[in-house]
Amino acid sequence: MTTLLEARYRSVLRLLPAYYRREREEEMVETYLWDLDRDTQDQSRPTLGEVASIAALAVRSRLGAAGAPRRYVLLGSSVRLFALFAVLVQAVTAVVDLALELTWAVSRGGAGRHLFLSQFTDQGLSMALVTAAQWFLPLLWTVAYFALLHDRRRLAQASALSAALPALWPLVGPLTGALVAPEPVFATAFGLLAWLPALALCAAHHRDAPPARLPVGPPGLVFMAGCVVTGGSVVVLPAMADLAWAPASCFVVGALGWFLWQVRGGDAAAPGAGLALAALGLLILAVRVAALYPWLQLPLPAAYLGGALVQTAMLALLTVSLAVAGRRDLIAAEPGLS
């Protein structure tokens, strides 16, 4: 006869995918109940630690753990590549933003340096610390990128979570009265662009996952190319440089490069790249639209409005094209979807 505790364990184990339960459920239930008195089992329930452990196992087993069905292998590969591509975009954007800001301050002489330093000196100690964190914590995206590609997963995860913290300030800052509340849709979209990749990195690059690798090119060369593209997009068209312009430009060039690589018979050992890029494109498109929409009712310069609309259209077209390409991977992994 099934005890109440056993029924509760089986209920929690339903978090695991069906293939994993078929192989391990009975063994896991026996392990959990091994040294418990039967009378005690009707008065007990799984501990929070056990539930958390099963939930973490459910994530790992759905994201490409050893022995997983092909569709879960594809899902895990897609989420890992999404995290890697998004961290790369965030890393080059953070480095370029700081480099261009410092270059501007130095090129303007004493007045420019004073204006730059006044962000840290004219607002009190607490706001100076917040400003410093907003400037320098995003540089940890670069640490996360290189640590991930050198299989230093704990360092990559800690760096990505730390780098994402400044994205919370536009949402938390108004609650403290420290700043005027920004457009909520943009603040939310911008926060998701930081936090979804960080959480995906922590979830998908688990201990059973294969080492991270770029589908093409050495990590340093790809990073430098991203910095050149991102910085060039701002230098050549400075009137376009809102918070969405640089990451969107980097994504557009990278996605076009991936399509070209595929046409030329690119690496087939990175399944799910199309799905990963489509997810990232959708996220960046949301940021692009959220940044542009509040200004549509105002008399904007034609260059800004036209450039932003063209970039939005390119993002939408690329995201749809990538989703179609990614669907082929899904059909290959799960022929019933066709």
C-alpha cells in the first residue's frame, strides 16, 4: 500500500521528464524511503532541499543531460548557445560604451573630464557607488564570455549574474526616490535582455553539459570583431546611438554572418544555433521597439526615426528567418512536428 509520503515524492518527481522517470523513478523513491519507518511516512513530506534538488535535476535532464532524447539535446544546445550569443552581445556593448564615453571625455579636454567625473562626485556617496556599479559591473559580461569558453562555469555564472545587476536599477531606483521612473516597458525589456541570458547560462551550462564553444572563429577574434561592429555603428551614425542601437547592430551583422556561414556549409556540430539566434533576436527586437515607441509622437530627426525603423524591420525579418531555420532543427529532432 502506498504511503502518503511516497505519494508526495512521486508527485514531486513528476517535475522530471517522462524518459527520466521511466528509468529512475522507482530507484529514487526507494532511496528516499529507505530508512524511514512506515508509520512516520504518513506524517512526513519531502524537505525543501529535496524538492529543490529534484527541480534542479528536472532542469538538467531537460537541457541535454547524458542519455536524453534528441529533442532535449536540441533544447539544451539551443539554450546554451542563446546564453553564449547573448553574453557576447552584452560584453561587446559594455566595453564599447565605456571606451567611447572615456574617449569622448578625454577628447573634450578639462570640461569633458569634469563632466564625466561629476557623475561620481556630485551626487553623494550612495549614488556615486550606484553610478560606479552601473559603469563597471557590465564589464563582467566580458569575464563571463571568456570564462564560459574556457570551461570555467562557476566564474562565468557569477560574473553574468553580477553584470546583470545594473539592469535592475531602472526598476528599483524609482522606489527609493533616487531617479525618475523610466518608461516601464523599456525598463522591463532592457532588464530581460540582461537577466534571461544570465539565468539561461546558469541553467543550461550545468555540470553534465558539454563545454561551450563558438560555432565559428576563435573567441578573441569574434569578440574583437563584435567590438569593431558595435563601435563602428555608433561612430559612423552617432545620431542613432540610443541604448538599443549598438546591441541591435551587433546582432544584425552577426545573424547575417551566421546565414552566410550556413550557406557556405558551416559547422553542423552546433545544433540549435538558429533557434538560439531567433530567441535572442526576439529579445533585442523587443528592446528596439520599446526604446523607439515612446518617441513616435514627437518630432524626431528624420535620420533617427528612419534608421531606427530600418533597424527594427531588419531585426523582425532576421528573427522570422532564424525561426524558420530553427524549425528545421526541430523537425529533424522530432519528425512528428512536420
